[in-house]
Amino acid sequence: MNTTPINSTIVSQKIKESGIKEVGKASIREIKRLVDQIEKATGEKFIRMEMGIPGLPPNTFGVETQIEALENGVAAIYPDIQGIAPLKTEISTFVKNFLNVDVNPEGCLPTVGSMQGSFASFLALSRIYKERNTTLFIDPGFPVHKMQHKVLNLNYETFDVYNYRGEALREKLESYFSKGHIHSVIYSNPNNPSWICFTENELKIIGDLANKYDVVVMEDLAYFAMDFRKDYSQPGKAPFQPSVAQYTDNYILFISSSKAFSYAGERIGMMVISDGLFQRKFENLLNFYVTDGFGYSMVFGTIYPLSSGTSHSAQYGLYGILKAANEGKFNFVEEVKIYGRKAKVMKQLFTDNGFEIVYDKDENEPIADGFYFTFSYPGMSGVELLNELVYYGISAISLAITGSERIEGIRACTSLVKESQFGDLEYRLKAFHQHHNG
Ligand SMILES: Cc1ncc(COP(=O)(O)O)c(C=O)c1O
């Protein structure tokens, strides 16, 4: 029997104690707990790639502005449900500066994380048409969005975009849209978990078909401007973060502050509704809300009963961040480029040791190095691979829970891995390859 980098007796014992039948099938949180326990018992540090959490200090512009707001007493006062006026204006300016898109501040809404923005949107969009009852997921995707559908008892359909890149995406989307039951479509770009980024050509296909079939596009920009192959960091200057908003006026954007601004703890994100959609009236909304106006129903019929708006001081924090970015005082992209630099080295270590990158191309171009990447090992399923990798001090999650059909695939998150651990990672991957190669 081979000696594994982490004491195999302890690993097996901890797996048994955890009650987890197969590590490869466990949820992110279960894996986290198991690895915490193995680390404690062995004194060894894992290469932890299971959780998609930011690994950087919080944004200082945010913290300072938020503290000032708290000292000024905002904690005692309910914020406006639609968001405080200065923040709404700053979001609108941000969207103009970094996406080159015009949106009235009215449709720029702070939400309790981007998570609440999607929850509220799923709820409202499921009610716009009597005869349409389904959301389409362009997968792989963020598992919590599906969980939100389950909690809300909403229908969804999904397909893995792996085989439908470029022109092939048109026919695939049309095969769903043409049936007449889809009210909206969602994807993340850059994509969690695969880090693929749609090309302009693909975004145009999505936008054109949204226009043709009158489907609302929810574009999740949780990793805003983090495709580091291009520099999207300069306010008001091209290139801009690519977006479907260039091709349709039928959209909602979710812009998280968690990763791009390292502000996950304050649970504040942005929901940006196009002017056209915000003003639009849908007769079916009258069955649920006091008006048929989409924007009004979103603010006063959906966000209001969910949380009565978003933390007052966090709104000031986000305002401080956006103002600094808009004025060119804070290059938020530079701050997070470290994730890309780490991914480049880590991907190389994996491929040097017999692993393969699963989602590896955007049409003809190699994918960017960023927050996540996906990998596999020949001859093993993702579940088998994860089961084994714990003995080598490496933890990650299976792509199976993300709507991916690539059952061999694993998602790795770069954020928590320290550069000082690269030596350990190399040693462990080499050992794995030696033990499994033929
Ligand atoms: C694709 C995607 N969407 C949304 C979120 C949630 O963002 P927030 O922290 O703003 O709620 C995440 C966080 O991991 C994500 O990866």
C-alpha cells in the first residue's frame, strides 16, 4: 500500500466518524467540516479549494465610509426600500463607467447580497406571465440559485453549455425559448464554477433571442471585471465588462460586492434592472401585486416583504467603494488579480502531474485564470477523485452539484490557497500521480 501525504488511518477514521458515505458526494459545508477535523487530528494543513469565499482583506473605502455612517447614527433609521439616493446614483454611474450601459438610478437597487437580488427576481419573474412558468439555467451554475428555486417551489430547466459554445448556443437556446414556457434565463459570467466567459458573439446570441422571444435575461456578474485577460478597470474607458445589456433591454444584472470588492460579510449587492424592464407593465402581476409595473412590484411587492431593504450602513459602505472606483481613486481589479496569478501556477501544477482542465476554452481561446478552475484525472469520476484526494491533503467539490454533465470534473477555488502552500501542492499532486499512473 502507498503511503499518502496525510495519515490514511486518521483520514479514514474521520470520514467514518463524520457519517459521510462518500466524500465526493458531500456538500461544500460537509467537506469543510470534515477537512477541519482531519486538519485538527493530523496537524497538517490542507490545500483548501472547496469554498468560494474571498481571501482578501475588506475594502478600506467601504469600511471607512460605513464606520462614518454608523457614527452618524444610521443604525437607528430604516433605510429606503429602494436604496439610499447617493448609492443609487453611484451604482448608475458605475454601470455607465464599467459596462458602458445607461440605467436610470431608479432601477439600481441595493440588495442583501446578490443572493437576495436573485431570490427576489426569481419570485417576481415567475409571475410576469400566466402561461410561462419556467426559468432556464445556462449551466454549470451556482447551486444556491437552484436551491432558491426549490424553496420558492418554482420550475426550472437546465443544460450544460459545454457542448453549446459559439453558434451552437443559438439553436440550443431557441429549442427552449420556442416552446413558450420560459420567462427568464440565468447564467453567471465569468462563470462559477468553470470560469468560462461568454464571448461577445455568445452574449449577442443570448440578447437577440431574448428580444425575439421576449425572455428576461438575468446576468449574474458576481465576478465583475475578473476576466483578467482584458483590463476592465478604467472608469469610462474601453474595454468594458462584456454584458448582454449591449444587446437587449430586457435584463436584470446582479453585481455582487463579495468577490470584486472583498465585501462578502456585509451582505450587500446590486440589482440593476434595465429602464425598459423597470417601466414595463405585465397584466399578470396584478394577480400578486397592487400594480402591473415590474419595477414597482419588485421594490414594494418583493424586496419590501423580504427584508424591508438593505442594511443602512452597508449601503454607505458600498457607496464609498463605488465612488472611489468611479473617480478612479481605487482600482478594484488590481486588488483581486492575485486570484488569477495563483490560478495560473496552480493549473500548471495540476496539468504537469497528469490532470486535465475540464472547461478549458472560450470558443477558440484558452479560458482566463481567475477565482475558479475545473480539473479531472484520466480514468476517474469526479466523485472517485475527491474520495482519493482527501488522503493527499487536497479538498474541492464535485462539478456534479453545479448542473455540469462533466461527471469527471472537480471545481477548485483559488482564493484560500496561499502561495506559500504551492510547494505542498506540488508534492501532493506528484505523489497522487505516482500512485495512480498505470
Ligand atoms: C455566481 C454567484 N452568484 C452569486 C453569488 C452570491 O453573491 P453574494 O455574496 O453577493 O450574495 C456567488 C457567491 O459565491 C456566486 O458565485
